Amino acid sequence: MKRENTKILTFNFSLGEIFWSDVEYEDIPGESKIRPVIIVGELENILLILVATSSQSPDDPPKHHDLYKIPIPNWRKSGLTKPSWGLGLRLLEVNKEDFRKNIKDKDFIGKMYELDFQYLVHQIELIHEN
């Protein structure tokens, strides 16, 4: 039997990288949706991940949750296929090894445009400083 070459990817995560990930709904425990997530921080074996959405732009006039949607102006350069916003209140702490086990090479979307990432992190800091 001939053995095929298989490529095993080991992700060394970088800030600003975007992946598809299964994210549980906040208001419906046990139910989830595949969404883009952005790595926004790292502390030892923990990744700080921000959930992104492309399904709903902020309302005009904005509702309470819309005040925390952070635009990603260069979404195409980041590998996203639709206009997208970071959900500033949805900052998740995920064990790096658990995330690595669940992420496949097809889940990698891209990396945020640097100025967008700096803006995103600044807005997250403002939202979570209280």
C-alpha cells in the first residue's frame, strides 16, 4: 500500500489573524454558528478572540448593541467576503491548544490590514476599560 504525503499544519497564531470558528450564541446556550473570529491578544496559553459579523450593519439610529460594533473598513484586504464589524462586547478567552486542535487549514481567512487592526484594538480597549 502506497502511503500518501500528508501535510500537518501547526498554527503559530499571530495578532490580527482571522479564522472561521464555531461560536456559541450568548442568548441560546448549546447553539452556535460558524463565524469569523479575530485574534486580538495573547497571554501565555490564552488567546483573546473577537467575534466578527457580516450579517448586520449598525442600525440608524443605533440600538444599544450597535454602539459596540467596530467597523473593519478594509474587509476585502483582510480576506473577508462581506462588509464586517467586530462585536466589541464579544471578547472571548480561549485556550490556545484547544483552539489549535479545532482549527483546520481551511479555517484560515486572512490577516487584518494593520491600520484596521490598530483601530480595532483601540476601540476594544475603550469599550472594556470600565
